[in-house]
Amino acid sequence: MTKLQRKSDGPAAAPAVVRGARRTVAVVVAAVLCLALVVTLLIGFNPLGGLGDLFEERTEDRTGPVLLKSVRDLDRYEGAAGDFQVVVDLEKDTRYLPDAIRGTRTLFVGAGSVSAYVDFGSLREDSVRVNEDRTEATVRLPHARLGSASLDPDRSYAVSKERGLLDRLGDLFSDNPADERAVHRLAADHIDKAAKESGLTSRAEKNTTAMLEGLLGSLGFRSVTVVYG
């Protein structure tokens, strides 16, 4: 009886094992499908597209609306503008520590422009004199002035930036935008100084004179004199 019972247990146990295996496969397949669905919803991963989509870099602009802070009327004529470029070599170190431990050195290429203009906002009634025949005019204007240097972000860039060990450790915990502002300000200062020696103001006055001569000449004035100062 015992041997007959063992022989009868074999066929009965086989379907149970098969059903258990099917359930296991079904659970695994369902888990894989759920995982694929979650990954697709979270990061947009496409299993048919390969692993490239998994590490694809995406850029999203979250900038808020632009606020208009103020409006100014510009009563001036820009007679000339100059483009400048300077290589700034800014080094900061500590007196009793080597540069490898504490110190920074930045090479920065700064490119910007400076405009020269003549201010018409300060003109008075006696600044323009006309003869009785309205054929001669004399205009008195202030000397041309220089605007502040404006750096071009598309043409300005950092060439290299060396930092000591302590400075690199500090960068791990916080950014230091003051260093960037310092090198940008230094580049703008050098450009401002170069603009003062470039003769932009003289060129602006010459171009302003030519503009007034053409404008008043079209109104019938045969002689136009422009005086600066």
C-alpha cells in the first residue's frame, strides 16, 4: 500500500509545481512592467530607444517674468562707440601660506564696448543762435562724454582658474559669486581707462558736428558752426 501511494503522489504534485512556477513568472513579469511604467513616467525612458534616453540631458528655463524697474528719457546723441578686449590676470594669495594651500589666480578675457555721446538735455535757448536771414547758425554743446563699459557675455569667458586646496574645499560648500563680480569689474575698469585714451570723445564730437551740419543744411542754413565746451 505504501508503494502504491508513493506512485500516485508523483502525477498529482507535478501540476502544483507548474502552477507555482507560472505564478512566479507572472509576478516577475508584472513587476517588470510596473517598473518600466514608473521609469517611463518619471524620466521619460523609452525601452525601445536604448539607454541613451536614460542619461539624456534636458534644459528647462524656469525664469520668472521680466519686471520693468524704471524708464529714462535719453536726450543725447551717440556719436561714436568702440569695442575693446582685455585679458585680466587676477591673483589673490595669503602672505604666510603657499599658493597650493591658499590662493587663487584667474585668467579672464573681457570683451565689451564703450559709447561716446553728446548730451542735448542741458541745452538752453541761447545755445542755438540764428542770424536774421536764417542762413547761419551757431550751436553750443557740452563736450562729449564716455558711457560706462558694457561687457559682452558672448565674447567674455574665463580661460583658467587655479585655486588652492583650502579654496577648493570651500567651493564644495558654497559658490562665491563675489570672485566673478570682481574679475568682471576689473575688466570693465581696464576698458574704461582704455576708452579715455582712445580718442572716442573727439570722434563723437566730429560725428555730431557732421550730423548737425546735415540736419540744419537741409533746413536751408548755408553756414553751421558747432562749438563745444
